[in-house]
Amino acid sequence: MGIIETIIIAIVEGLTEFLPVSSTGHMIIAQNLLGVESTEYVKAFTFIIQFGAILSVVVLYWKRFFQLNHSEAPKGSNALKRFLHTFDFYWKLFVAFIPAVVLGLLLSDAIDAMLEKVEVVAVMLVIGGIFMLFCDKIFKNLDDNKSLSEKNAFVIGLFQCISMIPGVSRSMATIVGGMSQGLTRKAAAEFSFFLAVPTMFGATLYKMYKLLKEGGTELIMNNMSSLIVGNIVAFIVAMIAIKGFIKYVQKYGFKIFGWYRILVGGAILIMILAGFDLTII
């Protein structure tokens, strides 16, 4: 994979990782249009450059990401409750993160098996797209002053597990989960971004561990410059995408993303029927 392909794939990652459009579906199309073979390095590359995308969230929201709750804990709170009150933001992220950890480890082989089925990605893109056409009407009673509880966070974490089905989109699942709990489109999207940090970082570390365990150290070292470029590009593009996405959904909602998902899913299905050998990255 050359430098041009590296940059293009990193741009696709940065643009689609935090939008409700499925980065997996876009990786399929990008890889095949570029004629990039799905080698072990290419598979590793698409996971490793997620770090750049993750970093964009931390940088954009650093004041909120590195925050403690300095308000007084409820009266009668014991030491544990006072501790959790102080680290409220991180505690709720942890609660939302747990379902994906448990199911991810239990269903790792099943998830990998689904990743080999391009038609699953295409169908889920279309189904998710149809849902997004109506989600603004489904979730009407959204509260600007909604305070996220532990229960709300856990439910959003359960929604995130749906995204283990390729083509669903982690961003779409968690945003819908947030809106189902009464969060506004902006608040749901931002919590989705925050939850992406531990989720994607954990998934990336796990894939890296498996790669290194299987002797991939030399593979990574030999392509270090490409990985650095990929992470930088993904970081910059993801920052732009996040800013634009928040402004757009606040004003216009999710309908355009629904139509876009249907278009992309339909394109993949047409490519499959036309005989293209599509390979999931």
C-alpha cells in the first residue's frame, strides 16, 4: 500500500468513524476502488489509525474529558459514593463501556465471522438508513437539561453492542441509544464521541495484542512511517468531521445520513451482484 492509498484510507477513517454511516462499509468500497489487497498489514493499519481518530475527541473536548465533579456529594454518601461522585464522568463512561467489553470477548469469533460477510454490512447499512429516516420523529421528547444517570449510561452501552454487527455503525447505535434516554441530538452525539475513546482504544489494543502475539512486530516496525502518516491524517480529518457533524445534526437532524446509508449499502449490494470480489478489511 503506497502513500496515496495510505492517505485516502486514513481520510475515509477520519470522516466516517464518528458519523452514523459505518466506517466498515466505507472501508470496503475504498479498498476495492483503490485496488488495495487485504493483507495482514492493511488489516492492522485500519485498526491502528483509529488512535488518531480517538485523539481528535480528546483534543476537541479536553476540558470536558479531563474533568472532575467538584460539587458536594449527596448527604449520607459513603466513601465509595463520594469517590464515584467526584469521578462521575469517568464512572458513567465505564458503566457504558462494560457491555461491549463483555460481549466483545464472548463473541469475538462470531464477530470476526460476520466481518467476512460483505452482504451483512450492506444489508445493515440499508436497514440502519431506513431507521435514521424516521429517528428524529421517533425520539421527540428530548431534554436540554437531561442529566445522564448510571442506568442511562448502561442502556447506551447496550445499544453500542448492536454495532458489533458489521454495518450498523457504532456512532449510530450509541447516538440512538442516547436519544432513547432523552438526550438531545447534540448531547447524544457528544456522549457517543466520549464513549468511543475507551471502546475504540480497547478494541485497538486487543487487535494489536493479537497481531504482536502472532509475530507482527516486524510488520509494524517496517511500516512505521505509513502508520504515523495515517494517524496524523485520521486525526485532522476526524476533528473536522466532528465539528461539522455536531453543527449539522443540531440544525437538520439525521435524515440525510439515512439516505446516504441506503445509497452506500445499495452500492455494495450492486457491486456484489455485479460479481465484484469485495473483501472486508
